[in-house]
Amino acid sequence: MESGVRKNRDVSLYLGEESKSTRLERIVGELMSELGLDLNDQHFKGTPARVARLFRGLTHGYQADPAEILKTFESLHTELIVVSDINFYSLCPHHLLIYRGKMHFGYVPNGRIVGLSKIPRLIQAMASRAIVQENLVSEIADTFVNTVHPLGCVIRATGRHDCVAVRGVKCHEAQMSTVAVRGVFREKASLVEEFNQLVGRP
Ligand SMILES: [Zn+2]
């Protein structure tokens, strides 16, 4: 009996692998049918595959490796470094709808700096998940601190959420700002002020 269970499990694993690329497509098709959409309509024919690809892309950040993204170089620089106006989009975990906006990132190095493009890459990779904006900035800050070990870092994000725009209060213009502050930025208000001046108001 035990081997039979194992065999069934193996078969289901095998089938799971085999149908992985089409399973999501089938589920999207079922969702559309449940909503009363005619899958034979010319405009809906390729939609399950397109939506499946879309959601795979919107959640590809679960496979990202921050340590690989954040390659560092030695540096004697110990002043504030800012990368501003980084576009991002992410998925609200409560409704699976998109929110998008801009992030500003600052850090004070502690012997090592990262390449300019690595900060947007980290942000965009970590945003490609279903995560609330509050936790997104906190997790980016903690990941950066744990990987690069700077003296401190600060992030400010402003996002517009489709779930606020198209449902409930239907507030199209509302924006949410979230901030994460680590290390020396917690201790030195002048550093945060310098950061705010460099990135401007949200
Ligand atoms: Zn939402």
C-alpha cells in the first residue's frame, strides 16, 4: 500500500511538471468561463495564455537572489549615495491588482558600494511579488542591509493602487507613501533631511 501511495505521488508529481505551463492557463480559462465569458470569442481565444504569462511575470521575483543582484565593490566613500525616481510596480496581495509608483533609495556605505543599476534591479525584483507596500519597502531595506552591510539605508516609496481606484472607495488619485529607515538614518535627522532634499517631495 505504501508503495502504491508513493507511486501515485510520483505520477502526480510527473503530471504536475508536465502540465505546469498549461495548468495556470487552464485555471484562467475556467475563471473566465465562470464569469460567463465566451472563450470562443475571437478576443478571448488567446487570453488565458496571455493572462497566465502576465501573472508569471508579475510574480517572478520569488525566484530572485538578492545576493547575486547586489554585487559590491570596495570604496572609501562614506557619504550619502542616492538613487531616485525608480519606477516600480507590484501586486496587492489582497486583490491581486497592480499598484505602481516611484521609489527613492539612499544609503551610506561602509567600505563597499553597489553598481547604480543594481538598486533598481533589486527593487524591481522584490516588487515582482504579491506584497503590501509597507512590507515591500521594509523587506528591500532589510535585504540591502543584510547583503551589503552599509552604515544605513533609507527608502521612500509612493504608490497608486488599482484596488483603491477601481473598487471600494474608487479613489483614483489617492497615493500611499511608505518609508523604511535603517542604521545611521535613524540616528541622524540631518541625513534624512539631506536625502529628502536630494529626491524632492513625493
Ligand atoms: Zn488591494
